[in-house]
Amino acid sequence: MTLTTCLLLASALFSVGVYNLLTRQQLVAVLLSVELMANAANIVLVSFSRYSATPLGQVFTLFALAITVAEVAVGLALALLLYRTHASSRLDAAKEMKG
């Protein structure tokens, strides 16, 4: 694969993630959209790392994956809390929790 194809793939994944983030109402779908955008950023980092012959992008990707795992844990905890309090995972119910 060339650098251009990798960047096109990453931009397509990021675009799908942004579209889903803006149109979905379910919390789990929003979390999946954020994950899709994070994976697109990781593809860009690894692609530039491969084509510049330095391992720096791969190191940044490992840190980004660690942060993504922590974000997933917090997001799922919020989803469980929302479902327990409102018996729904729609984002409209989260607006009511704001107080």
C-alpha cells in the first residue's frame, strides 16, 4: 500500500466516525464512533512512521491505544450509569442528568 492509500483509508474512517458521532442518539453508537476516529488517527501515525522510516509514529500509536482503552472503560461506566438511572441509553436522558 502506498502512503496515499493509507491516508485515504484513514480519512474515510474518520469521516464515517464524524458522521456517526453527529447523527447517532445511542451512547454506545457514539462511543463506537469515537473509537473509529481514534483508529483512523492511529492508521495515520503508523503510515507516516512506516514511510519516514522512524519508529516514532508507532510509539505514539501505542500511547494512543493505552489512552483509548482508558476512554473505553470510562465511557462504558457512564453508559452503565445512564442505563441504571434511566433504563435507556439514549443521549437525551443524559441531558436530564446535567441538573
